[in-house]
Amino acid sequence: MANGRTPIYVLIAAELRERIDSGELNHGDPLPTREQLQQLYNCSNTVINSALGLLHQDGYLETNTRRGTTVYRLKRYELPLYVLEADDRGRDAFNDAVEAQGGRPLQNIRVETITGTPAIRNALELGEGTTGLVLARRRMRTIDDIPYCLTDSFFPLDVVEGTEIAEPADITRGGRHVLREHGYEMVRHHDTINAGRPHKREIDELEIAGGLPVIRHDRISYTADGRAVRLMSSSFPSDRWELTYEVEK
């Protein structure tokens, strides 16, 4: 099994990871015992422990005294990013997408006024002549009471001050409709997607393993006259989501 360069425990972990990702092993399924894995791969207990350690670090396994080591793979949801701003349904598009797949979405919201970081100021095009004050609307989105997504939306303070967006309450019709009602309809969006190891806040609030990659999606939204009125930054645990786009010719 070894290829001469990659340690055998890494390859064993990769093979088990593939069996889990393919659905051969599902959430809650018991993993073969260490003795069974030693026989299967003809290796020592130390090698198996190292392989299982990698899978724990990557969030593929959980262990408790009653059930032993089992597969940890939550339900994966599809989020069609191309329709989040493209309709006039008058409801929260994220919630609609989750509910259509059988999930029960909830969100915990907190709002604060901050001085934008250089990255936020640059995204919202807040130059040196502005106060740089930004309203941050921070949401923890859960599905069936499990943390599934962190979404921070940043707005120039003068755009949303005094609106529903500035209140820490759910906006059932979606914040994009509030912006439109106040003369800031978003008509164009610029998306950036990257992936990496989770930061401390993501580990703590999403309750994920430190080795599980996180998909980070940033969307800057503009009005018809080109003003940037929202930066929406979301963190998605990679084991729980498929982010989809539909591109027309």
C-alpha cells in the first residue's frame, strides 16, 4: 500500500476517508476495531492509531465510551448561491433552500457597530474621507439545532442605521428586501470563494474539528449606480455543504 513517499498511516486514513465520503460508511456506523484494521492493513497498532488520529483531527470520527469509535458525517445540504439574490419571493432564501431539503433552519443574530477593518473598508469602498463605521450583522445558522454556518454581513452605517437590519431580530422576508425598500436595491454581486483550515472562532462556534476545511464565501453587493452596500462573509464546514452555481450562456 505504501508508495515509498507517503507514510502508510496517511494512506490508511485516506482510504478510510474515501469509504466514508462515498457513503460506504455512514454517520453513526461503527468503525472496524483496531484489531480488525491491523489485520486488514497488515500493520501495527501504532500505525492504526496514527491513522485514526488523522481522521479524528479531520472531523470524520467521534468516540464515546458506550459506542466506541463511529463515523461522524452529518447530512450534507445544497446551497444554490446563484438564486440567493435572484428572486422576489419575499422570504429568506437560505431558509427556503434548507426547508426544501427537509431541514429546520434557525439563526442566532447579534448586531454591532464597528470600525471596519482594512479588508472590510476596501470591500465597501469606504475611503479616507469617511468615518469607516460599519454595521456588522453576525448570524449563527443552525439546522436541526446543529451549527451549520456562520454569516457576517457588513453594511456602511449610513445605509442601514435605523432600519430592521440594525436590529438583532430575524427578517423573515430577507435583508435584501429591506435594502430595496430604503433605496439600495442590490443588482450586481461579486463572489470570492476559498477554503482553508478553520480559525478559532469557526472551531468554537461551529463546533468542528481543527483539521476540517472550511469553505469561505464572500459576496460584495452593489446598487445600480455602483455603490457597494453589503459585504456578506460566510463560513461553511466542508463536510456539511455543497455550494452550487448555474451559469447561463
